[in-house]
Amino acid sequence: MIALITGATAGFGKATAELFAKNGWDIIICGRRKERLASMAAELSKKYNVKISELSFDVTQLDEVKNAIASITGSWKNIDLLVNNAGLAVGLSPIQTGEIDDWERMINTNIKGLLYMTRLVAPIMIENKKGHIVNIGSVAGKEVYPNGNIYCATKHAVDALNRAMRIDLVQHGIKVTSIAPGLAETEFALVRFKGDADRAKTVYNGIDPLKGEDIAEAIYWAATRPAHVNILDIVLTPAAQGNSTTVIRK
Ligand SMILES: NC(=O)c1ccc[n+]([C@@H]2O[C@H](COP(=O)([O-])OP(=O)(O)OC[C@H]3O[C@@H](n4cnc5c(N)ncnc54)[C@H](OP(=O)(O)O)[C@@H]3O)[C@@H](O)[C@H]2O)c1
């Protein structure tokens, strides 16, 4: 079995690569940070005796995505699973003062990056007559929260695209699943607050957040159901989170 995972250099993607490798899957790991991809490939292939292929590209750059997918040849084209995971939040400001550059980054990565990947990988799956696409959404794609405006909008778009691509691809036997996590401790908050580690830590103050491994398990479970079963949508939060704005902190 072969999985292609975007955003595999950190957080959910990294944990997912590890769990699938542990279960004997060969994996195409993607991300911009080449050195991380190289060390992960060396570690996972040795630890689990699986094949790991590295593709370093920026999902927001259509030419880079096209070149990366075109470089997948031979048996690697037999992709069983695409995990559209690369994404980010940048900034947390009211709509009237938000940084437009931050908005562009979120829209380009979370929506356009996911679309480019899907547009280029789905035809390969159709040719193979099999495949499964897992889109990483968020509770921010189910509800909105103060100052979350553009990030929430991009994840609502992912939620809509998840449902839309399913009805387009069902005739080709391709499954489509959304995984929508709540608060999870990864590099996400550090990216959102542009490297401000102290502010990033406050996001997880007094709670036991989700970990990358929790999301990896949800993805793995959805990807390993029997052929006749498709999981449409998994929403998971830490036990301390009631919704985006109700978080019980000790
Ligand atoms: N953590 C949370 O609380 C949370 C909750 C719900 C949903 N999510 C979603 O889960 C997904 C993964 O987030 P995470 O928490 O694992 O964050 P993370 O630890 O910051 O990891 C993000 C990954 O995305 C990749 N990435 C970002 N921009 C990219 C680009 N332009 N091109 C290629 N790769 C790019 C990064 O790799 P490089 O930097 O190496 O390119 C990295 O591997 C995102 O879609 C996020 O919106 C996160």
C-alpha cells in the first residue's frame, strides 16, 4: 500500500507517516523542508523496513506541484491514499485589521494547495481504478470563532470541497474522508504566531491537547475500513474542548 502525505515534516503529517510506515505502508512524504524529509526517510525506512520517497515542494506553487507529481513514476504511481494535510493558520486578528499577506498565505495553502494536489493526484487514482483522499479540515471548518475569520473560511472551504469531491469521485470508486481536529499541539500555534513560542504555548495552557498521534490514528482507521465502507467525516477534540470557544483549563 502507498500513501502520499503532504505536510509530512511536522505535526499530524509526520505522525501519520510514522504510523502508516509502522503498519507496512510505503510512503511519499512531502514538505518544503528537505533536510527533515531526508532524515525522516532514513529513519522510517530503517526502522520499519518500508520504502520512503521524498518530494520537496511548496503546495502553493502550481509549477512545483506539477513537477513533483510528474516525478512520481513506476510502482510509486500506485497511490492508495492521498492525505491533504499541509496547511496553516497565520495571525489571529479581527477582519478590519488583519494582515492581507497572512490571508493570502492561508488561502493559497489551505485551499489552493489542496486543490492543486487533488487535481493532479485524482486522475492517477482514476487510472488506477482505486484510491482514497483524506482532507484535513478543522473544527474551524464547522464553526467560526472570534478573530479566526480567514482561517475558519479556508477550513469551511475544505469542508465544502471534501463533500464536493466525494460526489465527483464516487463513480470512480474513490473514497473521500474529512478529518476535522480541534486543539492539537504541533508546530501549528508557533506558525500562527510567527515564531512567538511564549504566545504559542498559551494556546495549550492548562489542557491536555490532541497530539499528532491521535489524528494519525483517526486517519489510519478511516483508511483501513473494508472496501465497502467509506468514513465521511471525523471530528475530534481534546476532552477539555466543548467547541472552539469553550475550553476548560485547569
Ligand atoms: N494543530 C491544530 O490545532 C490543528 C487543528 C485542526 C486542523 N489543523 C490542520 O492540520 C493540518 C496540519 O497542521 P499541523 O497542526 O500538523 O501543523 P504543523 O505542525 O505546523 O505542520 C504543518 C505542515 O504543513 C506543511 N506546509 C505548510 N505550508 C506548506 C506549503 N506551502 N507547502 C508545502 N507544505 C507546507 C509543513 O511543512 P514545511 O514547512 O516543511 O513545508 C508542515 O509539515 C493543517 O491543515 C492545519 O490547518 C491543525
